[in-house]
Amino acid sequence: MSAIPAHLPSSPSSRASEALPPPLEAGSAAHRSAKWALFVGGFAVFAMFYGPQPLLSLFGAAFDLTPAQASGVLSATAGAMALGLIPAGFLAQRFGPKPVMLSAIVLGALCSLLCAVATSYPALIALRALLGLSLAGLPAVASAWLAEEMDPKALGQAVGLIIAGNAAGGMSSRLVCGVLADLVGWRVAFAGLGALGAIAAFEFWRSLPPSRRHRPRPLHPRHALADLRSVFTERGLVPLFGLALLLMGSFVSFYNYLGFRFGQAPFALSHAAIGAIFLLYVVGMFSSPWAGRQADRLGSSRVLAAMLALCAAGLALTLASALPVIIVGVALFTFGFFAAHSVASSWVGRLALRSKALASAVYLTAYYLGASSMGWLGGHAWQAGAWPGVLGFLALLWVGCVAIAVWMARLPAQAPIRARAADADVASQF
């Protein structure tokens, strides 16, 4: 998950005068219940977000759209989530983490159900944008809830379960939506996502203990803007934000239009089979923590360069006509992307001196803006040159990533630190 400014420091004197309850003890019933609730919440949020990705060609056929227009189903959601991350963190300061997270799941379920009955494509896009804005409340706040309420010794395991929920929701929903679309149509797939969200909202409300250690803090827009300005003045952070935009933009474009390619001759795969391709995300779940450990040992710039080279090799293999070779290329690209993203995210934590939480929030905002904007531009590349056109577009993004990596390599070396928490934050976004 992303650490977001839901726990910006308040007045030291006021905090010192308050006797906070003890954190949730590891192994207690409340601790187990909280872990389960956050697993369920993360599963549902990322299922509702990513579930429709294998169905873009179906939306194109249903509403007579170009591939670029059909990609708006995902781009609108990603863009709206990017806009909602930082505001959701500040809302949690005022109203508490649990109400913000619960509202995210409830509103997301409602939007997904309404998507099932959308009568026009503009209506579907508007609902998907509302979905993204609503869902931002959970990834923006979950890690803040953990930091406030849980025993630090039990924090790593709890974060690991959130990651498992997010990754499982994102992968399984793509596969299930593909199967449902093949059997009964895309509207039923959306209805299924909405029903899942409703069930998850009830379970989340029932299982997550109330916040005992949170102390509401008033919203100060002037202070928030000052904090944001300070993040953009720290050396090295702005290039990393640009790297997040280009990396995620290339990743979403790659998978968006891979579905179009596999749906056409000579492959003509079913939507269920295309959805199964997303199970390759599993390799990214392994590469993310591995890359963090390698960055600690060898340096971030070296690992980032190696993983960008691996991504390039994977892209080249997807030009082949043999399906097994393409699958290997997809696996290599996926492995390299997750690893590069892990290194970049942990690098933010190393470089941010004033507010690591807010720097991570801005990084994730750039990340989802890349998913939205580059995913849409990739559609125009597909229209212009089919899959080779998409690869040409991805090559341009890759060159931008390499340029940033070269610039970052010139920064003074940072003292090695353990980046496991940052690696966890990365994996949870998928």
C-alpha cells in the first residue's frame, strides 16, 4: 500500500498530553480480525479497478469504439484515482481512516453495479471515473491505519496480507470477468464486481476494529500546499515521479493492447484465455521484493538499469509469431517492470527527507496518471500500426525511462537501507 499523509504530524505538545490506548497486540482476536478486514478490502478494491481490463475489445464492439476510446474504461478509473489519493489522505486526518476506507468500498460497489446498466459509453466512462475517485480512499489510508493501530512488531505480516489481497483481487478478477464475459456478457461481469464489492463492504465493516488511537486533526490547506511544495524541491524526487508515470504508462499500454492482439488472428483467444494471461503477474510478486534486496546490496541505479534492459528484451520477444515465445516475452517484461517499479519506489523513500509519506503519495499520483494518459495514447499507436505500433510507442517510453535512470545514477550514493516496506507498497498497487 501507499503511505499517504493521513498521519502527518500534529502538535507535539497536544500529542504528548494524550494517553493513547495500546496498539493491537500480535495474535489477539482484534489483530486477526483487522488483518482479515484489510485483506478483504484490498481484494475488492483492486478487483473492481482492474477486472474489466481483458474486456476492452468487447466494449469496442458494444459501443462502436476505437481501441483508444475503449481503453477509457481503465484510463478514466486510473486518472480519477490519481486525483483522489492525496485528498483521501487528508480526509482521513479529519474523519478517521475507517470511515474513508469503508466509503471507498461501498461507493465502488455502487458504481460497479451502475456500470452494468450503463446505456451509453459516456455514461460508462463517467461511472468508471467515479469508481476510481471512490476507490482511492482505501490504498490512500490503509497503511496509515496500520501504522496508528498495530503493534510495530506485527506490522510486516499485516502489510503482507494487504499485498496478498490486492494482488489476488487484481489477478483473479481479470480472469473471472473474462470467463463471465464469454458466458453471459460484460454487463453481468460488472454486476458480479458490484456484488463482490457489496459483500466485501459488509465484511470490512464487521471485521475492522474501530480506530482507537486516531486523533482527528483539522484540515489546513495552506499547510498541505506548503508540504507539497517541499516535496518537489528535494533533489531526485521529480525525476522519480516522471519514472513512475512512464513505467506505469508502458505497463498498462502493454497489457491493454495485448488483449486486442490475442483476440485477433492468428491467435483468436477467448476472453477467458486472455484473462488468464494476467496470471503472469505472479512473477512480478516475486521480482518486487527480490529487486529491493538487490538494490540494497548492489545499488538502486545498477538494478534499475538491469531491469529496464530485461523489459526491452521482453518487448522484443513479443514481436514473434509463436505464442509460447510471446508468453515468455510477456513474463520477462512483467518481471522487469515490477522490479524496476520496486526500485524506484524504494528510492523515493531514500531521497525524501522532509515527508516520506507525502513523497510516496505524489509518486503514486504520477503512477496512476501514467496509467490513465499513456494507456489512452497507446490506443492511438495500436490504430496506427497494430502491435508493432504499440511496441514503437513503448520504446519511446522506455527511452525516457533510460534517460531518467542515467540521470539518477549520477546522484550521490545513498547509504544502504532495508526497503522491504517500500517493496510491499509497490506490489500492493496491482
